Amino acid sequence: MGALAGQVALITGGGRGIGAETAKQLAQLGATVALVARTREQLEATAQQIRAAGGRAYWFVADVSDEGAMREAVHGTLAITGNIDILVNNAGFIQAVGPIENSDPAEWWRTVEGNLKGLYLTTRLVLPTMLEQGHGQIVNVLSIAGARAFSGLSAYSCAKAAGLMFTRILAKEVRKRGIRVMAILPGAVDTAIWGTGEGVPDREKMIRPSSVAQLIAQMLTTPPDATVDELWVLPREGVL
Ligand SMILES: NC(=O)c1ccc[n+]([C@@H]2O[C@H](COP(=O)([O-])OP(=O)(O)OC[C@H]3O[C@@H](n4cnc5c(N)ncnc54)[C@H](OP(=O)(O)O)[C@@H]3O)[C@@H](O)[C@H]2O)c1
């Protein structure tokens, strides 16, 4: 039996990239996975791959920063599965790239809000179930950019830095009530988030999304008397 047999994992941004790889690996460990993202075709494709491999997967189209849509996704998951044991707050995007002096205020704020609001709202919606159960695990997928300064990434980095503090405060608030709250801070990972524009570091040197997923799976299967807390993961050659 897999290490996560009988458990239910809600994974935001589960349509592609790190989220899709994490869903596949958690399903392989026996978890039932519920995927959330905005692109229906990608959710369907990932869920189909998981089912073809013998796993259980459901999906919900929702923008994580839309409280009503996320409430439906969480309630929909609970209606099917009865519980949520694991939340992987993974949805995120990079926009408003460039120096602060040239930034567009509306785009800058949308980038901060889009990355941070979903983390807060999804957590807020799932917490009551976990607290009632008296157990649960939350992994927030943040970024090395939330802990180190990179020119041109102010909006994304501010959201990720706020996500790190959110993780630390949430851990303090709920760790004595049976909930393990963890953060992973990857460096460059070879996914669509980088787009195709100029200035993208060498993708060959980036971390594979499946490697990040493997580490998230390990965090979620840490013995119950321990927690990984915060995990910084860099490409083998360091920050690219
Ligand atoms: N790749 C890297 O180098 C890297 C490094 C450090 C941290 N991260 C973090 O890792 C996480 C996953 O990124 P990735 O690299 O796997 O990127 P990705 O391939 O672009 O995947 C992002 C996923 O999040 C979903 N998503 C984005 N915004 C959303 C929203 N508002 N509501 C619902 N779903 C949303 C996307 O689907 P839709 O667009 O269909 O909604 C997609 O499924 C992000 O939080 C990112 O910041 C990535």
C-alpha cells in the first residue's frame, strides 16, 4: 500500500508543470488528487494520465484568487472524497517583469495579488476541514525569489516573500492542532512559467519539475514526529 493511501490531496496549479508532476507522484503513493487551475484541457489531460496509471483524480476549473470559484472547488472535492488531508498551494505565475522604475502599477499589483491571494484564500477555505479532522499537511510552493533579491522580479518576489511569512505564521497558529505547514523554495525549474522570451536561463541547467514533485512527496511522507519546515532547492550549479 502506498504511503499516502486513503489520503486526499488538493493541488492548485495541477494542470501542468510542478503541480501536475506533484499530482502524479502523490497519486502513485496512493492519494486521491483534486486538481485546480484555469485551463480545463490541461486539467483533463493530467487527470487522464493519473487515471490511466491506476490513480484517482478529479479536477475543478477555478482561478485561485476567485473566492467563490475556490469555495466550489473545495466543497466539490469534499462532496466527492469526504475529506482533504493535504493541500499543495502551487498555483502561481510570473508577470510584471522589469525594473520598478518602468513598471505598470496595475500589472504590478495584479501580479502580487494573483500570487498571494490564492495562497491565502485556498488555505482559508481548507483549514476548517483540517482543524475539524485534527490533522492535515500544507505545502506552499514559493520560490527562491521570495528569499533572495533578483532584479526585475519585484512583484513576483514580493508575493513569494509574503507567502513565506504567511507560511511561518500559519505554522505557528496551527502546528499544535495537528497540522503540518511547510514551504518549498525552488530555484529555476524547467516549466512553462519561463515563457519563450529572451533572457531565459539555460533550461538544461534547470531543475526538472518531477524532481521538485519528488521532494514535495518526501516532505509529505516525513515521519509524523518531524517536519521539513522550509526547503530551499537549487539547480545543481546554483542559482541560474
Ligand atoms: N518554474 C520555476 O522556475 C519556479 C521556481 C520557483 C517557484 N516556482 C513556483 O512553482 C509554482 C508552479 O509553477 P510552474 O513552474 O509549474 O509553472 P507553470 O508550468 O506555469 O504552472 C503553473 C500552474 O498554476 C496554474 N495557475 C496559475 N495561475 C493560476 C490562478 N490564478 N488560478 C488557478 N491556477 C493558476 C496554471 O494553470 P492555468 O494557467 O491554467 O490556471 C498551471 O497549472 C508557482 O507557484 C511558481 O511560482 C516555479
